[in-house]
Amino acid sequence: MKPIILLICFIFLTKSQNLSLDFQQSVLLGSYKITHINDGGIAVEPKSLYPSSTTNFWEEHKDLLDENKKISLYFGGFLIQTENKKILMDLGIGPEKINLKGIGNASGGPFLKNLEKAGVKPEDITDVFLTHLHQDNVGWATIKKNGKYELTFPKANYWCNKIEWNHFIKNLKKEDNEEKEIYKDLEKRFYEPIKDVIKFAEERQQLAPGLFAISAIGHSPGLTLLKLEADRKVLWFTSDIYHSVAEFGDVRLFTDLDYSKFVEETRTIILPEFCRSHTFIANARFGKYVFGKLYDKRRVLSWEPCKVKECKLHYEGRNLVFEEDL
């Protein structure tokens, strides 16, 4: 399989529509506050996103589609706040327009506006953690001022996995790169401003007390998730190991967005962690309801999201539950 190149993956999608999202979810976990920072989204034909899926699958999972029988794919990330840290995990699609072959132009949404809505300014951010370097995850890393690209978060440490960085550089320097113009653009607005400040997160790198970086190769060569352990609970930020809730309906459901089929092996290995009774998940791709619990019911995965703005959890016996589930 050829390596997938920085969000040109969306060339596989057909007709789409831009999505906006005003709803902003958050959750408290020990001394941490985690807030979803949305950057818009796109609605696509399900068979375009999942070429191997069947018509029968979508007939049986109509609840996963909108009124136009499309599936929603969102951009954005999370603000992770504790007493001394304000960390952003992933940065959405950015203010630039991207030409999506067969679709037209897509552009970033209200990431900075939603960050402000959460009560935080760009200069307040202490760390930016990039799970991987696809364009829809690094879009707000820089911002154009007076004709020059500058760091959007000037006081932050920028982190990513070293394997991911090296893979990005390798593609950046390829003379025969099919997406040469895209890489030329990314060299100006991402690589040049970031190259001297980027830091590399090692396996189980601790970014803050209880917040660890965990490698999850597959969607990209160096995809790295975050795992937060606090208050007898675990929160996994699953990034693009999953693209939509639809993938819980069939664990063999894969997109053409993934770098390699290692993603299948990675899911198989890590999935039991996501299903533990004391664990819940955060995924910005999922749109309005980004926090939820994953249950394994007789080898059938069941996704149960939190459906209120301020999610609250407690134990009922050995099981962690959201308040609205009671």
C-alpha cells in the first residue's frame, strides 16, 4: 500500500458538505479539565469513506447517517488543562483552503474562536501535542501575519513522534512526490516555522502528571495517542485510530486514509484497553458527542456517548458511568 500523504486522503471522498458545530463538550477528571475544540467538519458519502463497506451494513446502521444519508467527519482537537499546564492535542484543518479533488475547497473552522470560548488565549498554551502530521491535525500550528507564517501558540512546546517527523521530512524532500505542490505549501506554513522548536515525544513520555504518550502505528507511521490517568479513571484520546463511530459497528471497517493495515493489528491489541470498566474515550472526529464509553457485549462493540455539555462520571459498582445514563 502506498503511504497516505497529509490529508490528500480526502481525494477519495465524493460530494460533501461543510459542517459547523456550536456545541462544546468538556469533562473534569481529577485536577484536569478537558474541553473539545472543534474546527468544523465535512459530510461525505459512506461508501466513499469506507470503500469496502456494504450496502447492507449501512441499511443496518442508518442511525449513523444524517438525513442526506451521509456520514459526518469532524476536525479539531482537545484542550487539556491542569493547574500548571494548558495543552492542545491536535489543531484541526487550519485557516487555509485545501482543494479536495472531486469535492472542491474545504477550509478550517472556528478553532481559535472555540479556544477563546473555552476561556483560553493562544499565548496561554504551554504545550501542543500533534498525534500525527496529517494536514487536518496540524492546520492551526501556524498563522499568517504580515505575509509571514508564525507560530500560533508562541509560548508553547510543540511535540510529535520522531518517526512521524522523519516520515514527513522524507516526503517533503521527495523530488518525484505526486503531491509536490501540497508539500511546497506545507514547507512554508508548517515545516519552516516549526523545525527549530519541535520536540520529540518518546514512548510513555509524560507531558503532565498522569498524561502519557502511547505509540499506535497504523493510520500514520508514528501515530501517538494520549492516555490520562487520574481520579481512579482513564481517558484515552484515540485520535485517528478511529475516524467515526461507524467503525465500532464493524471492527474490520477501514478507510483509505490509513498508512498501512498495521492499524488493524494496533486496534486488536489496544481495543481491550478502551473497553475496560474504568476507561472512557475522547475523539474529536465524532462531532457533537466526543466523550463516551465503549462496551464489549458478547464480542459486539457498543458505543455509549455522553450527551450533555459538561460530562460527569462516577462509579456504579465496578463500572464507570455518565450521570445522564442513570
